[in-house]
Amino acid sequence: MVPMFRISIGSFLLHSILTSTTYPLLSFWSRTAFNGQPLQLKVSTDYTSGDPASATWTDFNGKFHNKLPMSGRFSENINLSAFKQSNVHFAFVYISSSDDGARWTVDDISLINSPRASPPSLTVSPSDIQFTFCSKRIIGQ
């Protein structure tokens, strides 16, 4: 079975907000329960309406927390300044199947106009760390 994309919150048109901002910063709370795929944040500049699969979506780091049970996280200051143009939509997307599906809740979504860019941040998980190099040690030398 091919997983279906479901827009869990919908798409929000941010035309006038993004084009007139200095640094548009997105913040929200997210919470997950049950095992399943992580939530995804996507941004599009060519989505108009109808089927979201017909548009081009760019993955964006939503800084989601994926620990169970019922864990939540505040994702703040996600810089959307690369998308300061007309016809900008963002969507929270999750993938589920008939065998697997997490429950995600997104709340307190805010988009502010900041005079400064957000501070740099790094979000990693154990699956992001790749150990592909192993040093060869010769015993006795």
C-alpha cells in the first residue's frame, strides 16, 4: 500500500504577511503519541488549491520532537525569510498506513515579524549520526 499524504492542519496562504516582513519567524507547539512516522513541515510557492500532491513542496526542519509517550515540543523561530514572496503556503504533513500511524497535535501556531534573524540552531537525533569511517588498527604496531 502506498502511504497517503494528509494535510493535518491545512495550508495557510501567507502572501501579505511574508512579503512585508523583515524576518518571518514561525513558532508552534507539537505533540505526538503512538508509534508512526514523524510529522513534516513543508513549504510551497506553487500550490494554489486542490490536491497538494500537484504542487512542489520543500522540506523544512520543523524541529519536531519524536519521543514517546505523549511528548511535546515548542518549535520556535523557524526562519521563513527564504520564502518572502507571493503565493507562499506551508503545511504540516504526516504519512500513515493501515498498519502504523502516530497521532500528532499542532497548537499555538504563530508567525511574527522579527527585526533580526533567529539565532542558529542545530537539531539532531541518533538516526542523523552516521558512523561510516572506521579506523583500521594493526595490533602490535
